[in-house]
Amino acid sequence: MFGVRRQLGWAGSNVNQIAKALNSDADAPHFAAALADLRRAAQAVQRAADRITNRREDEAA
């Protein structure tokens, strides 16, 4: 999980670079689609982390 979250962090850094380029009037024609994909990936990672956390809590009870 740590590795996946680290990769999402790198993707977030790339989004920041794209935003900087867009603010400088650069063209990023696939930005919206890429951002939507990143959001879905982040949500999937969050759901997986929640399942792991819930499983650990259930086992501890």
C-alpha cells in the first residue's frame, strides 16, 4: 500500500506541474481525462486501505 500511495503522490506532483503549465497558457488537451483517472485511482486506493483497516479492527475485536 505504501508504494501505491507514493506513486499517487508522484502523480499528484505531475498534476501540479500541468496546472502550472495551464496557468502559463500552455495546452494540455488530455488533462481532464488524466485527472479523472487519477481521482478514480486514488479512490480505489482509499477503499483498499479502508478494507485493510476494517479487517484489522475486526480481527482485534
